[in-house]
Amino acid sequence: MSAVIADVRAREVWDSRGRPTVEVDVTTATGALGRAIAPAGASRGSAEATDLRDGGDLLGGFGVRRAVDNVNTVIRSALLGAAVEDQTAVDNILDELDPSPTREALGGNATVATSLAVLHAAAAARGVPTWRHLTANPTHLPRPQIQIIGGGAHAARRVDLQDFMVVPIATDRIDEALTQVAEVYLAVGALLLARGPALGVADEGGHWPAVRNNEEALELLTLGIERAGFVPGVDLAISLDVAASEFEDGGRYRLESEDRVYERSDWLNVLSGWLDSYPIVAIEDPAGEHDPVGMRDFTKRNGGRVLVVGDDYIVTTADRIRTAVADGACNTALIKVNQAGTVTHTREAHAAARAAGWSTIVSARSGETEDTSIVDLAVGWQADILKVGSITRSERTAKWNELLRIDEVLGGIPLAPFPLRGSS
């Protein structure tokens, strides 16, 4: 006999930026409990599901009491008695309650927290971890991609690029991979401290970008890998989140840190030049979400040697991924559950990327909590990479620590192989 949803309750809790967000509990008639918290992004694609905020003066307008109320009234009434294990049916109900792609009525924070809580409740009803509810016997763990230096919208735009990250590419063990990254984080921190006083961390826990421009951060990161005792491009490589939508307008790219505007072709030349000079294996959103020509051109030029990752460009949407495939734009999908608004839409996007032969990266957001749902999704869907932010701050380490626990339960399984689809 299937377990049915007996109660749905939401509350206002806090995220890593000190802003309210939505937490939802889903309880079945058998007493199984699922709980999830909605993350929040700072750099967002225009087509992604958006949070419903209260507005007004309280908490800068970032309150979520309207979204909480939507869960406790409209959503609760619609889900009571639904079969908890039928994720698609539950998420279809949420779609019917708010058919807008950006979740303008209920709020993406309300729908994603509810959808994830249902997933966890279904796993609890079966008596298995959520990742095993999705895949009984995983064959690999996602390879970590970890921020060392923050930037862009995560660091008051001190530099233009949003994330300067490293990926361990030689080891196949998660514990060793995390140790290597921690060594690089410490080495880069020491290099920054030698240049001046420490200025703290960015939103996702990476070092504050106390550099003059974007390329200096690349130089510093490469040197940090070396100072930690590793070979750049052999042991660890660099991954960039450009988040170009933040500084693109009409096919032109304005870099505030350089006080310079690049035409599209010149900007793509800059990025291609960095690929020639630094051990970079992945570039996320090299062109703006409204610049399909730039995305196609960069992918055509560099897709054989680097992961070209679509984030704002595809916003975790199956149809957008299929369009990008047809257009020859990107070769890797960034998967963010709160962009899609439900687990089902997120799963469909991941499946569309896999059907195209793309690599996949399950990602956290800049506004995070102790919730570890994305680890379950990354392991359960057998994603290639997990992007959480840095290896500091508890909302980040909660995810890495959960990955270590899962590895222990599984008896130690390898990381996803590297190179990945789309890289040379």
C-alpha cells in the first residue's frame, strides 16, 4: 500500500546571507518525514523560477512569509492524500497551481522546497537514503568543483568573473580530492595574505578577490596549485564561472575591473587566450544568456578542449537544452533544482543533457543552508560534477561532508572519470 501525504507545513528559516528562505516538512500517513530548504541565487537567469519575496521595509523586502503562507494553504490543500512516491504527479499538481515558468504566483522558493521535501518523504517511507531512492547502486560519485576565489555578484563585483574554482582531475577518491582542494585554498590564502591584510570571504566561502583584474586571479590560482605541491593541469585544473550575463549588453561585454568594453569577438578571444595560457578545463556561461551567437561561436571554437557549461543560458530547462544542442551551443549542463522549480523538471533537464551526450554539473546557489538535497540529486542521478561553492562555511561543508558519508556507506567508490564529455 502506498504512503500518502498527510501533512505539509512550511516555515521561514535563514540562509547563508542572513536572508529568510522557505523550509517545508512533508509527513506521510505512516509517519515518514521529508524536509527541505529552498536555496537562493544572486546571479540569476531571467527565465528561471524566482523566489516570492514580501517586499516592503522589513528585512530589506526579502521576507518569505507570503511564500510560506502559499505552502501552508494552497499547496497543502492540493497535496493532502497524494501518493508520496509519485513525484511526477505531485510536481504536476504544483505546475497546475502555478503554471507560470518563473513561478510568479506561488514562488519558486515555495515549490522547490515542497517538491524536494516530497522526494525526501518518499525515501523515508521506503526506509532508504534519498540518493538510493533515486539510484539503488551508484557506480561513481560526482567530482568536486570548488571555489577558491569568489567574484562577480558574490563579491560586490570586485572582479567581473563570478567563480575561480579548481577541479581535482587525477585522483579518483573523494576524500583525497577534498584534501587537495583544501591545500590549494590554504596556499592561495597565504599568497593573498603576503600581499596585504586578509579581506574575508565572498558569498560562497572563497577568498575575497583582492586582485587588480580577472587575469591576476587566474595567475594567483595557478600559483596556488603549484605552492600546494601539485602540477596545474595534471593534478588539479581550473574551472571558471564567467556569469557573462551580468556584464553583457547587446553582444558587448563591459568589464568594470578593467574599465573596458569588448566587442563579442574580442571578448571570446580573451577567453580563448586564457585557455591557451592557463590550465582551464571548464568555462561556465562564457557569453550572455541573450547572446546565442557568442555561445555558439565559443563552443565551436573551444568545445573540443573544454567543458562549455550552460547556466543562465539553459536555466535547467529540457527544451532549452535541446535547443542549445541543435544550435551547437554548450556541451555541459549546470543543473540547479531551484531554477526549474520542481524535482521533476530538474530531472527532465538532466536527462535531456545526458541524451545529448553532455556532461552534467549539479550546483548549489550563493544563498545556501545546511540542506544537502543537491548531494542526493548528484549521486542519485549520477552527475559528473558537484558544484557547492568553497570548502569553508558550514552551508558548503555540509554538502562535502555528506558526500564523504555516502562514500563510506558505499564502501569507497570512484569519482566520475576525467576528462569528461566535451573535453579533450
